[in-house]
Amino acid sequence: MDISERRLVENETIFRDANQEINFLASRVLGQAQTVIPVGFYCECSDRECRERIELTPEEFVKVHSISNQFVIKCGHEVLRIEDIIEDRSNFCIIRKHVMPEDLK
């Protein structure tokens, strides 16, 4: 993997970390309603300038990230040389990274 591909992978991890904070706060505020009320999460694509939001419930967010190399992005933001589309939903796509940043060390 070259330096530019490494940066793409690392950028997605930064957005996922930010979304985990959003998820933590949303889960505390929503309580039981976290299964049905969507929250605006950041697109976890590799474009460090992207600030688009994707709506999914905190429960959906946790389910996607139960597999460490899965991310949630706005459909069309995928970079197929570093990831595969696992699922295409109406408002977001789930992608799976070929390699994670910790695997590159």
C-alpha cells in the first residue's frame, strides 16, 4: 500500500472516531429510543474535506462497526482500490476496508 492509500485509510478512521463520540452522546440522550430515532453521523469516507452527514440510528451505527474494518459512507464516496461496498442502503453505504491503519505498522 502506498502513502496516498495509507492516508485514505487513516482519514476514514478519524471520521469513525468522531462518530463514536456522537454515538455515545446520542445513546445517552435517546435512551431506549436509540433503536428508532436517526442521528446525523459524519460520512466516514476517505476525503478529509467531506463533512456530509448520514442519518442512521445509534443501534445501526453500532451494528455496522461491530466489524472493525467496516465503515458507513455516503453512497458514491467509496474508493474501490482500498475498500469494497458491502451493502447499499437508501441513505448510506457500508464499506469494508481491505487494510486497517493498525495493519500497516
